[in-house]
Amino acid sequence: MNSLTELQVGDSLNEVILEPVSRLDLIKYAGASGDYNPIHTIDEEAKKAGLPGIIAHGMWTMGNLAKLFTSYYEEGFIQDYSIRFNGMVFLNDILTLKATLKEKTENKLRFNVLAVNQDGKEVIKGEVVFSIG
């Protein structure tokens, strides 16, 4: 797909498959975001909180969804973003990011977006409004 304006309702963008989630990803994100909750970086703290291991920051996962639109930023920008968190993301999970065009007007494209893990479980889903121009 060369241009978002060529899309028709029901069309999907190319999926993005992320590298397996690493501890370093989460340590870097903690530093960038200022979210130093130890459930994201320290195994013992995650276990004390009742988790099987450290989990990715929800906003790390949400931010990665923007990668679906990277090749289209010359056409416009993400104007709105609404997300629901459906599941936890653990170390070594492999996430696949997906976007399908839901609605199209002259200068706005509304996409359903989601991320699924290697088991096909939705971990995050929502909508992105991409503004053309």
C-alpha cells in the first residue's frame, strides 16, 4: 500500500511483528517514561505483586501500535488514540500489531487497532484516527 488514501473500509495495513519483549526494552521504557514501578523490571517485585513475572508497561505496548503508521507520516498524523488493555505482556512475548480501516472521510481515517501475542490473545485494542493533510 503506497498511500493511506488508497485504502477502502475493511482494508488492513501491513502487520508489524515486534521482536520478543526484552528486559532491556522495559528498562529503557522505564527511563524514558519515568514509570519505575518495579513490576516492570524486577522479577522478585513482580512476584510479590502476585504476577508470574515482570510485565511490560501498558503504555509501552500502546506506543508500539504507532509503528503501524510510521511509513505514512508524510501523509498526516495520528490525531486521536483510544485503547483498552485486555491482557498482560510478559518477557519474550512476540506481539503482532494490526490495523483495519473502519471508517473513511475526506481527511480522516478511523482504524481499529490491536496487538496480539504469540498465542493469538488480544493484549490491547482500540481505535486510531489518522488525519490526512
